[in-house]
Amino acid sequence: MCSKITSFVNYWKVIIENITTPLFTSMIKIDSKTLEDLEFPAVLQQVSDFCITDPGKQRVLSIKPFEDKEYIQSALQQVKEYTASFGSDAPVPNHGFEPIFKELQLLDIENSSLDISGFRKMLTICQTAQTLLKFFKKFEEFYIHLNQNADTIDYRANIATEIQAIFNKYGELRDDASVQLSQIRKRLNVVKGQVNSSFGKALTRYIGNDYLDEIRESVVENRRVLAVKAMYRRKVRGTVLGTSKTGSIVYMEPQETFEFTTELSNLVYEELEEIKRILKMLTEYVRPYTPLLAAYQDYLIHVDTVSAKAKYAVEINGVLPLITTQRRLSLVNAYHPLLYTANKKRKEKTYPQSIALNQQGRIIVISGPNAGGKSITLKTVGLLQVMLQSGFLVPLQADSEMCLFDRILTDIGDNQSIENHLSTYSYRLKKMNHFLRKCNKNTLFLIDEFGTGSDPELGGALAETFLEVFYEREAFGIITTHYANLKLLANELPHAVNANMLFDSKTLEPLYKLYLGEAGSSFTFEVAQKNGIPYSLINRSKKKVEGGKIRFDKSIADLQKERSKLRKNSEYLESSAQKAKKKEKELEAVNVKVKDKLESYQELYDSNQKLIAIGKKFDQISEKYHNNKKKKLLQEELFKLVMVENSKRKKIAPKQKKEVTTKQRITQQEVDIKVEEIRTRKKKEKAAAKKAPPPVAKVTLKVGDRVRMLDGKAIGTIDTIEKKKAIVNYGIFTTNVNLDALEKVS
């Protein structure tokens, strides 16, 4: 028998290990500092608030991201299915329970025994697990992945059946839990009745003798006693069990009830001993099922975490994007969940961001002034990636695409380490060294304020080298920076992209929108002037900076302003075009109605004229008959009139007439369209007829010439010419430009 129990326990230990641990050990390589940088623990804290059990909260707070696609897909689908259950005709049943961790530990101790509350909690867990398993099996076509997870649990009904045979629905031991307990409780009821009866008789007798105090009776040591006046205590037969504080009252148990109370105490003791024996027996029965009970509890904890994730998804409008096997990220209207929930409470607007990373644009360099949303954009990408790989639905458009990464590396914020005596820059160099060792094509790296903490020129050069290494390793990444050399490098690398956060050109207020394809100006002097810095100090500062740097930054700022104007004009023109199209459709509808009315009026007019003509003819025939009184002639003329009118009716039927009218209307519309096409073509021909300005004579450029770009103002000197490209020196930096894009400056 012992060998069977041992094999059974080992069998269930294997099952519980498969349930409590992931189906794989491929956890994403990410450290706790990275999770803190991305504020993932804060998200977990918000999710844990939706749990209804303490173990569920602890499970949520310990969630870490994984990289296995099958596991992530299953976890995400379970959350999605649970989210769909909200408000449906078949909502998921309640999964609340009290944990049995202590009870499971006791069951592992030989000869231990559980108390009544422990069995109550076990029964609740068994019944709740059974309810959920049956529910998901019944609605497996709606809850496919939740049912697949439930199928891993082998439910045994005998545990709950055995506990229910001992306990009633109120969690108390049943009278028929054993033969001995049934007999003891029957005798207990009889003795309790005898105690009450004998006490009542004594109470009545001594009240009549006026031996009792006003309170008459009390309870001492769980026994009913008479409240006897101290002066009459010798006249009352019984046992003294106590006195009042003043000594005026003596509490006595009547002699009549003494024998019965003694027997009652013995019976209560026997009842407790029998209950202990029953609980011991039930504990021994349940002990081999310890792994299975742990599996039930773990399953309910899992359901609680899925429920919390689903509720949080509803809170942040989370959806399941398309998870692709290709290395591609396309986030459309993505929100930072913490910022979204905070603004939602304050009833403020949250601006979404759209960003894409792919093989053609693996690295994005975001530039622009501070407080524009660069760091939030960077954190949004990292946090949503971590959330997705942890089984959370994320707040973005459903047509977004996301891939999975083996490793996520971050360097965000001021990481000055006082404990390790590290400055910000020293810490960042250690981080970069870690990046260089771990970064590969399956890595996502996120760096905020890249290159800061040291001399701008030297630190910028080192940062540029790091960026080149990340680029060569084909890693995906987003960095934010103010360094011009990094902006130029992103512009030169084929698979890197510049980006900036849009600003209002007049107020210099951030618009919180990311614009890909162009570097951003820091608006250093403009922002300073807006914040009240005297203009004289700003001019002095400009003189301390090299002219080329200022012109370069000003050119970027001017480009941003022009783009802002173009964007507004484009929006205005688009809005005007939509209004014009709407007006055109309304006018067409009115035109059709007017034509229909004119046609109907014309038909009515023709009909009236016809009736008038017939009336005149009939009047003439009537007048002739009045004059000659010839009936035969009258009949002939009337018959002739009718035949003539009938012959006219045969020429065109009403249905045919309606079809002709419709064809005429269609023909008119086609004519209008043709006329409009002819007008458009004439306008194009006139525009083409205008003579183009004579082409500017090309000047052969050579080394040493002072040149500028055709669409720019900055003037530089040609250092070298290779093939059809020239390296132009602008003083603070050099750049590689096509010869066709340059013009000579005299």
C-alpha cells in the first residue's frame, strides 16, 4: 500500500512541476535595472490591484518577460479571451479562494493533522477549480486557450466528496461524520435539556424564597449559576463557583444540576476527542493528494493573474497586435500605459506616438529640445515590448506589428552611483561596455541622452563610435541626443533614421508628435529667449559659439518651422478640399432634384395643354349638335376624337417615357463630365505652353572652391572630390554631398 501511495505522490509531483514552472526556460535576458528604467514594476503594481487574492498579487508582481513565441502567444490569447468574457452571456465564474500554503506544508509532515478551517479552504479550492474546469470545457469554442490550459489539470472529485461527507454546507462537522460522534451528540442534546430543566426548577424555587439577587442568574466558567445573596448562601444547596467584586453576591451551581453538568463536561471532552480522530483520519486520506491540491491552487492563482491582466487591458484599451517572425516593429498610435492612466485620472489628453523599426531603418536617432517627449517615446517602445513579452495586451492600434527580442538593453536617466563612487559618465561607460558585449541582431537597445556626461566634442566622438558598432551588429535601437555629429551619422547610414519631436514654430510649445526622417533643432537660444533670458546675454552666448554651428542649428530650426507651416497648410487644404467635395455632392443632388421638378412641371404643362385642346374640340362638337341636332353625326365625331387620342397614346407608353427621361438625364451628366475634362486638359496645355526658365550654366567644381548646397545657406570648402561626390568642410563638421547638389559661391 505504501509503495502505491509513493508512486502516486511522485506522479503528481511531476504534474505540479509542469504547472508551476513555465513550459520552457527561455526567459528573456533582461536585468532588474532595465525593468526599473522602463517602469515595468509600476505597471505590475497597477495590474496587481486588479487581483482578488493575495497569491495572485504576488504572482503578478513576480512576472518577468519571456522570449518563447508559443508561450507568449498562449498567454496573450488567454488574456484576450478573458477580456471578451466581460459583459458576455457566458462570463467566467468567480475564482476567489483562501490560500492553503500552510496546510500543504503540514501535509508534508508525517502524523500531522489539519484543523477544520484548513479543510474548509481545501473544499472551496476543489469546488472553485471544478466549476472553472467545467465552465471552460462547456464553452471551449469561445475559450480555446483557457480551456487548453485547464486541460492540464486532472480533476479528482473524491477529495471534495470525502470532505463533504464530514462537513456540512456551513463548514461544521456533520453529526453523522461517525457513529461515535452521532451517539455523543445525541446524548449531549439530552443532557443539555436535563441541565436546563433542573436549573429552571431550582431558579423558580429560590426566587420564591427571595434568596436571589435582582440579576437572578449568571454564567461562570461556561456554567449557568444562581446569583445568591451572600446572607443566604448556606440555605442554597450547591457548589460555589465565585463571588462578585463587592462580595454581596455568591455565584452557585445548584445541586440538582451538578451531576448533569459533570456528565455534560465529559461528553464535550469525548466530542472533541472524536472530532480530532475524524480530522486525523481525513488528513491521512487527503495527504497523498497534496500535489494535486497544490495544482488546483496554482491553477486558481493563474486564473487570477489572467483576470487581472484582462481588467488592466480594459483600463488602458489594450489590444493584441500582430506578432511577426520577421524583425519588424510598427507601433501605430501607441500610448505609454502609466502616462495614459495618470492623465485619465486627471482628465487630461494623452498624445499617442507612431514609430517603426525595420531592416531599412534599424536605428532611430531622436533629437530636439527638452520637454518635447523624446524620453517618453523611447520608454513607450521599451515598456510595450516588455509588456507584450510578459503576456500583457498593449495600448495601440490593432493593426500594429511587433516582433520578439532575446535581449533588451537600456540606459535611461541619470545613473550616478554614489555607493560605487561612479560619476554619471563612468556609469554610462560601464553600461556601454555591457552593451558592446551583449548587443547582437536579436537585441533592442534604448539609450536616453546618448553621449552626455563628458566633453561634448570628445564624448560625442565616442558615442558616434558606439553607434557605428551597434549599427554593424544589426541591432534594433532608439536613442535620444542633442549631438550634431550623431544626427549627421544617422543621416549618412543607409539603415538609420533621424527623427524629432514636433514643436509649434511660434510658441515653441511641444506638440508631442514624432516626425521621422529629419533631425530636430535643440532651439537652445529660442527657448532661452522665451523663458525670459535677456536678449543681450543670448547674443553674447551666440558670439562664443562657432558661426558654422549656429548656422547649422538655425538651418535645422528654420526647416522645422517651414515644415510646421507646410503641415498646417496641408491640413487646411485637405480640409478645404473635403468641404468642396461635400458642397459639390450637395449641389449635384440639388441639381438632380431641380431637373426632376422641371421635367415633372413640363409633363404637367403638356398634360394640361392636351386636356384644354380636347376640351375645345369637345366644345365644338357639342355646339354643332346644339345647332343641327344630328345624333349620328355627333357619334361619328366623338368616335373619331376618341380614336385619334388613342392612336397618340400608343406611340409612347408611360414606362417607356420614364426610361427615355432617365436616359436623357444620364446623357446630360456625361456631357457635363466631358466638358469638365476638356477644361482641365486646356488648363494643363496652357501651363505646359509657358516657357521654362533657361537652365543655369553648370560650373566645374574643384578642390578648394567655396560652395553651398542648392537648398541651403551654409557655406563650406571642398576638401576632396571622389567620383561624383565631394567632401565639404563646414568648419565644425564635414559632410559627403553629391556634386549636383552644390553650387559655387563667388
